[in-house]
Amino acid sequence: MNPYEQQAESIYNRLLEMEVSADPNQLFLCSYLLGHISLVSAEQGDNELQFNQRVEHSLDDAFKIDKLSDDDVSDIRSLWLQLSETAK
């Protein structure tokens, strides 16, 4: 498994763990990110940076069309940042 795949798996598994004890708002955030992680995981890549950039691009594209509140967008970005910085 290369670093791209390891990053994807690490973040995906952490989100699944978070879902178990999540309140309704956190559950929404986890579910939203899990969808993007799954899509980007299916792509080919070489390293963590590529994976993180692709997820950020996927989120940016989705935020342009999804009808999310500013708070939801901020919370999703915050959770993503936390996960991407601590994944290994």
C-alpha cells in the first residue's frame, strides 16, 4: 500500500470511529467527509499530499453547488484540517 492509499485508509477509518459516538451534527460532518474520502480514494496517487489536495479540491467543488450553511462549510473544513494534519 502506497502513502496515498495509507492516508486515505487512515482518515476513512478515523471517521468511521468518530461516527460511533457522534452527535447528530458531528454525524453529518463525518458522513459528508466519508463520501469525499471514498471518491478520492478510488483515484490513483502516490503520496499524502496528493490525497489531501484532491480531497480539498473535491470539497471546494462540492461547496460551490451544495446548499450548505456557512457554519457547515466551516465545520467540515475544520474537521478535514484536523484529520489531514494528524493522519498517519
